[in-house]
Amino acid sequence: MSTAARERARGGWRPARGAWRTALLWAAGLVALPLSVAVAVTIGPADISVPDVWAAVAAHLGWGGAELTPLRDGIVWNLRMPRTLLAGVCGAGLAVCGAVLQSLLRNPLADPFVLGVSSGASTGAVAVVVLGVGGGALSVSGGAFVGALCAFGLVLLLSQALGATTDRVVLSGVAAMQLFSSLTSFVILTAADAETTRGVLFWLLGSLSGADWTDVAVCATVLAVALAVCLSQAHTLDAFAFGQDAAAALGVHVIRVRLLLLCTTALLTAALVSAAGAIGFVGLTLPHAARLLVGPRHARLLPVTALTGAVFLIWVDTLARTLLDPQEVPVGVVTSLIGVPAFVAVLYRTRRAG
């Protein structure tokens, strides 16, 4: 028997098959993402086609003149396009954060909000809107970002004081989540009027209705940096799958790498939450689905997870803004309605495969 035949008999063909599957998924994702953006922008009360979207984009990028009226061009470029792109960025970022945290903390239920970042962001936003913290210098997004960073700082202090093990980091995040959720509820109940309470609660459930190009630029930049950092640690994340002791035996500086990745995911989550509010289940469900497609190796998992999360949230947001038109449903409500049964299905399939 030849060497190649012996390799095939021992399963040596499987990595190549995995590489081909990943390449095909990448190709499908790179086609599906811009197509999803273009089609999602056309959906709504205004009669806009996909060629209209491409024409508006080309005109604003200096590739030709748009044949749209100023009103239709404004709907595409200033209203729907930034919202759709922000949905894609948030979906990709939340999914990547979930994949990293689930591997880093060795907890299949970990998601971007397990560290209390979402609760801290909600407290910061409420402090600006209801209490007037910042004296007008801070926007709602700015307050949310500051609150998210404060929550993460508290988690770091608690976990270091208790000993920075995986379980204690998770427990510190739960404690911070409960603390900031209680503070948010207390401020709303004691200082907010009915109209303000309604607006704040809508934002806390997740909303992309106020998206603009500044939000897209900031969140996309943070996502690009965070994804580059996480991909640079892909092999280290593979080692964490065997436990921190095994990772240390393989030469990984466990505390330093964990701190780097926790800070990266927390900052990315803070940026996304400050722009779009609390959107749950994206970081919890999508990484499991991506693992079923490409396996656990993070060099393949993270890019596929990002593409999957982006396409997923674009269509969920499109459904949220058109389901009860003209009334808008918070996107976090729709992700929860879809995410719960999807997560149960993923867990069931994973259990059967195991």
C-alpha cells in the first residue's frame, strides 16, 4: 500500500476535506453578505430595487452619478444602509465574542454579556438619560460605553481578588450583572417619567433605529482590531480547549492571554452595546452553529462565525423593523424568540453527536 493510501486509510484526507468545506463556506458567506445587505436595504415602504441600492452606493463612493431622486437616495444612504451595515457589524462582533469566551472560559453558555458588560452599559445609558450625568457632554452611547467599561473593571477587580480562575471570572461577571441591573432598575423606578422609561426600555431591548455612519465607522474599526487580535491567538484558544493547565504545559502564558482576550471581547461588546443596546443570544447560539459547520479550530471558526453572525443579524433586524410595520419590534426581542429554540436544537444535536 502506498504512503498516500495509508494516509487516506488513517483519515489523512479529513483535514483537506475540512479545508475545502471552510473555503466553500467562506465563498458562500462572502457572496451572501453583500447580497443580504443590498436586498435588506430594499425592504420597506419605499419602492427601492437592488440596482437602485448599487447606484446610490456607487454615486456616494464616486464611481458614477446616481439616477435616484434626493428622497430615495436619502432613504438608501442615510437611513437604511447605515442601519443594515451596523446590524452586520454587531452580529459579527457579538458572535466572535461568544466564540472566544466559550473557549476561553470553557463554558458553552458563555456569551458577550456573561461579564456584566451589557448591564453596565444599560446603567450608563440610564444615568445619562434620566439623571443627566455628564451635563450634556455625554450622549446615550457615550454613557453606555463608560458604564460598560466600569462593569468590566469591576469584574477584573473581583476576579483578581478571588483568584483569576475560569469559574471565578464567570461568577464575578454574574455578580456585576446583578449589581448593575439593580442600579438601572432603581434609577428608572425612582427618577424617570413614563415617556423616558419607555424610551430607555426600548433601547435596552436592543434597537438599531438610531444608527448613523459614525456608529458604523466606530464599531467596524473596533471589530476589525478585535478580530485581528483574536485570530492572532487562534492556536492559543485551541490549547485552552484542553484546560488552562494543559495550555500552560504547551507554553501558553495563561494569565496574560486570558487578560488580553477578556479585555478585547469586553471592549468590543461595550462598543456594540453602546451603539445598538443589548442584543442577546447572538453570541450564545451562532458559535455553536459555526462549530457544527467547520469544527473547533479557531483559525477556521472565528471568520465563519463572524460571517454567519453578520448575515443572521441583518435579516433579524429586517424582520424586526417590518414585522409589525409601522411599529418597530426591538431586535433583541426577535433574537431571543429565534435564539432560544435554535440553541435548544444545537444542544440536542451536539449531545447526539457526542
